Amino acid sequence: MSTNIKHSQNVLKFDAKENNMTQKMNYNNQQKSNNKLKVGGLFAGIGGIELGFKKAGFKILWANEIDKNAAITYKMNHKHKLFEKDLKDLQTEEVEKIDILTGGFPCQAFSLAGYRKGFNDDRGNVFFEILRFVDDLEPKVLFLENVKNLKGHDNGKTFEIVINELESRAYHLNYKVLNSSQYANVPQNRERIYIVGFKDKKVYDNFKFPKSKKLTKTINDLLDDEADEKFYYHKSKYYAQLKEEMLNNDTIYQWRRTYVRENKSKLCPTLTANMGTGGHNVPLIIDKKDIRKLTPRECARFQGYDDSFILSNTLAPSHLYKQIGNSVTVPVIEAIAKEIKKALNV
Ligand SMILES: C[S@@+](CC[C@H](N)C(=O)[O-])C[C@H]1O[C@@H](n2cnc3c(N)ncnc32)[C@H](O)[C@@H]1O
């Protein structure tokens, strides 16, 4: 046999071997992806909960969101199917079966800052839509997020209904209020209640909420030196008042319609959905140049989103502020999702 033929046979053999290996790797990756627990997300917003679960190794199959602008951000950042409609119009037959159902259901109805109407408020009633999905899809795990005040709302009656409804469907529930500043190494003071429910009592017994984490990041770690002109306040009619009242450049202030509040904890105050509108809850700082509000990008960082998360400049800043204020602190979700994974032993 000539050396050339021998050589090409060896190359062929090598190619076949490599092909086999690639096929095996693809197959293994496919298997790994098939073995991943599947998640469906309700009230998805811009997908902070979905992102946290994805980072923890879950596979997101689909999500639902009614708001067109939130859906724009969602679709720019996630590849899975987004059903863009009112949850009331989404049939459970339309979605794929999942192992985990998540939902940070609208909190205004329960929030102290909202109308205190609870289940009588239409936005509170969407909780019953979640139950329809629980009944029809029977997920192994439920993950719900809400404002801390869900527990105290209406002398605890609202929370009692939430718990009773889920327990009557044979879920074993665990819940806890976590502050983002203590569980995510993110300097935002944000207390939220997280409810985790398991069908299997053994998995429930295995589950523990994550341990607290040391906060090493400071406000200044997440701020840009300066920002676009439109974020500055020198043309505001309140500028003189702000100049007088805002003196520290290592803290975040909050503009409350007519006065400014200094945050003494060295944390970013809770970012809210209305922070971009009407002079309410607007987070303000003094930077190198002057007094300005936080940019949407900086707010996203205070929710633990890294800068690869796309915030479209086709959307007005007011929409972006609302979306980020409505969202979750992603690393808190990731930490809880990892504990869920441990409990499920996958
Ligand atoms: C508190 S936010 C959840 C944000 C989300 N966890 C995130 O990370 O961005 C609640 C979301 O529910 C959506 N929503 C409210 N009512 C809805 C309904 N009936 N059907 C579908 N989505 C709804 C709102 O548009 C909002 O984006």
C-alpha cells in the first residue's frame, strides 16, 4: 500500500472517529437538555424569573405576558415561546406540559403603595387564573413571588386564601421574605415574599431557602460616571430644592413628588414600577457632572441583570423603568431555583 493511500485511510478513520464523537456529544447535549426540568412562566414581564431559572439549569418552554412593551423586551432577550395575551384568554391546552410553574403575579393589588383591594381588585383576581393552570397542568413545583405585604394584606386573609387554595391542591408550601441586599450581593433594599410549593412531600422536606450572602458590591460599583443629558435635573423647577437637600454622592435619594428622601442604609431603595413617571419614587444621585436620575441600565444592574441584557432604545425610558421596577432581582431567583434543583435531586 502506498504511503498516500495509507495516509488518506488514516484520515478517513480519524474523520469517522471525530464524526462519531461529535454525534455522541450532540446526543449527550440533547439528552442533557431533555433531562432538564421544564418551566412555564405566568406574568412574565421581562422574564427575570425565567432568567433566574435558566441560569440555575432549568429549561424554559413558554411564558405569558399581556403588556406589549414588556413583550418587546422579553422577546429581545429570550428565545422560547411567549404567549402575548391576557392570561384569562390563554387556554391550558395551548401550552406544553411543564414541571415547574412560575409567576410573580401583579402586586399592586396587595402592595401598601397600591389600592389595598386584594382579591376584590381585578388585578388581584388573576391569582385564580394561576389556579386554573395548576389544576390543568399539575406541575411538580410552584414558584410564586410577590410583595412582602402579601402576608399582611387584609389582616392576613388574602395570604390565607393563597395558602389554602394551594394546599387544598395537595401542595406542600414553604415561603420566606428575602431582601435582595442579603441574598444576591446586590445593593438594593428589596423585600419580596417567595412561595415554593411541592407535590412531593419528600422533595418539600429536602428544600431549604438559600443562605444569606455577604454584600460586597456598593452603590458606586453599579453607577456610571455620567449619563445622557436627558437624565439630568438642572432644568427642573425643583433643581434649587434638590441642590440644597442632596449633599452626599455615595447614596441614592428618592424624589417623592415634593420632597427628597435620603437613603441612609447605603443601599438603593426598592425600585418601583412608577419610578419613571410623575415624580414618584424616582431614584436620584449626584454624579461627577450634576444631579440626575438613575438610568434604566443602572436600575437593571440593581436588579442583578448584567449588561448583556438588552434594553431597547426603541422603548421610552418610562417603559423601561416600569419593566425593571416590576421585575425581580435575578440572582435571588437563581439562588432559590438552585435550591429547588437540589431538593429535586437533579
Ligand atoms: C409584577 S410583574 C412581573 C414581572 C416579572 N416577574 C419580571 O421579572 O419582569 C406582573 C406582570 O403581569 C402582567 N400581567 C398583569 N395582568 C395580566 C394578565 N391578565 N395576563 C397576562 N399578564 C398580566 C403585567 O403586565 C406585568 O408585566
